[in-house]
Amino acid sequence: MSKLTIHLKSSKQLAAILLVMHCAAALILCFLTVSINVKWVGLLLLIVSLCFYFGHTVRLSFANSAVLLKFSDKADCELYTASGRVIDCTVLSSTFVSSYLTVLILQPAHCWLTRSVIIMSD
């Protein structure tokens, strides 16, 4: 049974995209005609979101960050986390694949929540 192994690493392109998109959302939020309290809460949520995605998806520093994928001949996938945990998954049909970006949508066994893994060309 042959296996395809993908070692995931940090992506500078993904970091730049996340930073630009979060800044754009913050700029849009500032121009909305809502109370200043709503704007502050929105900005705080954007900062928390940016920090989470940088740690989880870009730097792969969180314990549950995906650091390795193994695909076998069958339709299954093993996802290895930074903490060393191995999760058996199925690749869902909502996965997006292109030449510059791949977003794997994975369904862990015995879990109704899905996980996503972003693979950039760099």
C-alpha cells in the first residue's frame, strides 16, 4: 500500500493574504455607521481572529495544528497534529484544488465537525 506524505510548513503567501484581508475588514468596519462600542468589539474580534489563524494555520504552532498528511491508496487520510496526535480522516468533496491553493476539507472519524487544511504553492 503506497502512501503520499505531505509535510506542511509555514506559508508567507498565506500570512500576507490573511493580514491584508483582516486589515480590509477592519477598514470596512471603521466606515460602518454603527456605535463606537460595536466597532471596538468588531476590531477586537478581528485581532483575535488574526492571531488565531496566524498561530493555527500560518505558523502551525498550536497543539492541534496539522503538520503532516498521509494519504493511502484507499480514500482515507491520516492527519498528524503538532502535539503528535494522529487523526483518521476522509477527504470531503467540498475540497478546493487549484494550481496556487488547495483547501482540504477533512471529516475526522467519529466526529461531526470538519477540519480544513490550507496548502499554498510556496
